[in-house]
Amino acid sequence: MLNLFLCLYVFWRRFNYTNVANFFIFYTASIAVYCFGSAFGLLATDLAQMKFWTMIQYIGMPISSPLGLLFIMHYLGIKITKKRCMALLAIPVISFIMVATNDFHHLHYRVFRVDPTLGSPYIYQEIGIWYAVHGIFTFGCMFAAFALLLFRWRETAKAYRFQLVALLFGQLVPMVTAFLYLIGATPAGIDPVPVVLWISSLLYLWSISTSRLFTVMPIAKDAIFNSINDGVIVLDESHRLIEFNQAAKNNFPQINKTMFGRDINEIWVELSVNPFPLAADAESSQEVLIGAGRSEQIFQVRVSALENSRGLLIIFTDITEVKRLQVKLEQQAYYDELTQVYNRRAFLQQAEQDFRLAQAKALPFTVLLIDIDHFKRVNDTYGHHIGDQVLVHVATVCQTQVQKGQVFARYGGEEFVLSMNGRTAKEAEVLANGLRKHLAFHPLVTEDEVIAVTLSIGVAEATEKAEETLYRLLNKADKALYAAKQEGRDRVCVFIGKEEGVKP
């Protein structure tokens, strides 16, 4: 009756509980069937009734131990698949069939009759081959459930250990009683297991009412700790390794349990060849590069203190793909796809910073606008694929002459731009003529042609006037470039003032 009450009580409140309650409902229902079959079997007056109620017992008894194991596995967060369920329930189904048809084969009971001394309802039996298989399986399920709970004792928080005690004894009591029954240490003719199952039932009822079994329960470390995508390493107060999860093992295959108790700095050298990058005594965060080439990985490493402990958590988030995507997006946003130099947006952003810095420090600031002469003619004569090669060639040649701190970019079409922080227009003119001459000595060589390329360049230097801006400076350089084209191309012109105009 107590098991029946537990089954109905949990079934009635199942919507308030976690999914583990569903396993408990079937588990207690099978025990209730077993106990009722045993109780009514004690009222039997002849062999036929004894066989009938024994068959009823075997509807619930064989299946109760695997259901108990499934209940414990789910409680501990162990993954339960349909194949596991079917495998565990196969032998109980066969056991029921064996008992129901025992008179035809005697594989379960070799002998099953009324005890000649004690009389009905006491049973005299001799076990058969399948009884041994069934018994080993039943004990195996109960022992496995007990062992799983026992192994989780140290990993279970104190708040949940009352639940664990109830579940441990819930498996231990019937297991020990069944063992005593099988070795003949209990009264003859009666199975004592159903008689003592009320102890397990009371423990379950106590756990449900006092420790909130099914509503607040520990999820196994393997279900959470090892399912976290981030690598986690746990250190004690002396910064020695005491635990790591599966993600940490995946990221650092060298790490293993033989390293427990060793200092993190010593371990980190083995994992990454470098000293540990963060201070292991304070909360901090840093990006860390590990490996090289294709095996290169980038981690966001965070050190965090454990609550109520002086230990530390080191959390590794793999941001390799995020960084690669970031670099790719940055490449697309700030670099010209064809020439792989800065595009107009990147130039304006960087040059604006340099321009303001130069003004703040009263330094000269100069820009060069560079145009490829007769570029349309190149496209019309040789085709656009050669035109693209010319653009790449010009960008490559110019980059070889650009110095550190100067910003070179494709401004649009066949135009390029160069900013020179701390350089005067005179210095810029010298560089511009150097670019022009250098390109003249390095024509584009294709499979079929040698194509000479010339440049027209406009130079403008920022003034000290308050209204000067980068855009006005670029406009002045554009006027100087226009003058260079008007003068016949392949030359450099410098913007020298509003009144003076440009100087070739």
C-alpha cells in the first residue's frame, strides 16, 4: 500500500516535478505489483493459486530492478537511450514468459510445489538455469544502481546527500535481503524481499517530503561540467590542478589525471610551451595564442575565484573562428579586394587620426593623390584583366617605397592616395618623383606584352589655418593632380596656395 501510495502521489504531482519522476512512477508501480502478488500469494490454499500469484509477482518483480537502475541513472544525469532501455527490459520480459510457461520446460523452476513440511502457502522450490540468469541480472542492476550512487557521494553537495542516502538504502535493503534469501538465511518457504520493501518506501517518502526529491536534485557533474563547451580547469588554493572537464581535454590533449596536484605554471609550460599568461591569484582575462600555422588556436582565458573557497577556475573559450571571421570582415571592410592595400574608408579613418595628431603637435602633414595615366586606354587595348594587373602592379611598386607611418590606399578607380605625417610638401614631392621614376624602370611584364605605366601625382600640404581639414587638403591635392594632367601627365604638381595655384 505504501508503494502504491508513492506511485499515485508522484503521478498526481508529476507536472510539478522533473522528468525523473516518470521513471520513479513506473519503478514504484512495479514494486507495488510485486508486493501485492506476494501478499495475495500468502492467502493461497493450493498449488494452482500459488503458481498464479507467483506469475503476478513476476509482472512487477523482474522489471523493478532495471527500472530502479534507469531511475538512478536519470537522477544522476547519465544519458539514457532507447537502446539501453530495451536492453535492460529484455531479460525481465523473458523471465515473465519463463515463469508463465514453466510447467512446459522447467527452465526457471526445476521444482515448484507446496512445502511438504510447512504446507500451503509455503513453497518448496529448486531453481533452474533461467532463474540463475534472472537472479544475476537482478542483482547486477541493483548493485550497479548502488555503485553509481556511491561513486557520486564525494561529488554531491551536502544539501543533496540526504537524497543520496535515501536512494542508497533504497537499493541496499532489497539487495541484501534477496542475498540472504538466496543463501538460505531467511525463514523457509517465503520470499522476504516484499516484506522489507516498506523500509525503502519510507526512505523515498521521507526524501520526497524533506529534501525535495524530484524538484531540487543534483545533476551529475558529467551532465553539466563535461557538457560545457568552454574548457574548465579547477585549481586548489595552492594553484595546483584538481579537476578539468572534457572540453579542456579536447583543447589540450596532453592534459590528464596524472597531472593532478601539480602547479598550473608547470603544467601550462607542457601544454603550450609558454609560461601561464595570467596572474593566478587575481580575477583577470586575456586572449592567448596557442600553437602555430594550421593548428593555431586563440582562447579567451578567464581566471575566476571559486565561491567559499580559495581555489580558482580557469575558463578557456575558443575564439579562433571568431577571430578568423573578424579578420576576414576587417579585410573586407578596410582593404581593397583587388590590390590588398587600404581602401578609401580605411584611409580616411587612419589619415584623419594622423591629421589631428599632426595639428596638435604642430607637425607638417601632406597627402599625395596618384593617378595612372591613360588607364582607360590600357583597358580598351589589352582588356580589363590586364587593367587589373596594372592596378596590382602599381600598388605593389608604390608599397615598396612607402615608409613606416605613411598610409597608402586605393582611393577609387585608377587613383591611389598616400598620407605623410611629419613630412613637408617638398619632401613629399621628392617621394612622388621617386615613385614615378621607380615605376618607369619597372614596367608590367605579362605573358604577351611589356606595358609601361606612368603616374600623375598631386601634392598638398596642410596649412596652420584653423579651418584646414583633411577633406580640404585632399581637394587641394586633387587640384594639383588635375594640373599635372593638364601639363602633359607623367609628372608631379604641388599645390602651393590659393593665390599661387600649383607648382609643377
